[in-house]
Amino acid sequence: MDRHLQFDDGRIWVARVRTPGPNYLAGGEKMLEPEACLKSEIVNATFLKKSSSIPIQTVYGFDLGVTDEVGGPYELFEHVGETTANELRVLRNGNDSNMYGTREQDKKFRQKLAEI
């Protein structure tokens, strides 16, 4: 669950709380626990920020515990933009916002979906 926190100076942070979810994916593969997911996100964001020019959020604080006042693992980080994956898909594919990837990828995806 993400919540935007806007400060008086206009800066925006995101508070992300990891809640327990299903333990397994559809194929039976075990998922990471919420604490492990959050730790992985923080480690990867920190590494990418230091090692690349990719615009990555600054992590301001976090707690991986489940017994804190929040009731689960959380992180506070810088908000870096408004573009969503869906918006990028529309930009790439024009008005055909129901398409996944290129036309060829979309056709293959839908054929595979129909086989299920």
C-alpha cells in the first residue's frame, strides 16, 4: 500500500507499507515474504542510485520489522515522478492503450492467453 506525503515546501515522499499477501504464485512458486521484498527493493534502489544515472528514489527511512507501531515493514522514499506503466504503454502504442507491447507481442500474448 502506497501513500503520498506532500510537505509544505512541495516535496513529495511515498510511504510504502508491505502487507501480507498470498505465499504462492499461480504456478506454485513460493513468493518472498513482505520483509524480504522490501529489503530487496531498498538494496536495489540504493545500488542503482549509486551506480547508474537512472532516476531512482532516495530512501529516507525504513523498518523491516512486523512488531512496530505500523504493524508491518515499511519504507519512506522520495517520489520521483508520475509516469505509470500504463501511461508508458499508451505513449508507445498511441491510442491503442489495450495493446501489450508491439502488435506482434500483443498478438502472441493474446493467443497464449486464449489457450489457457
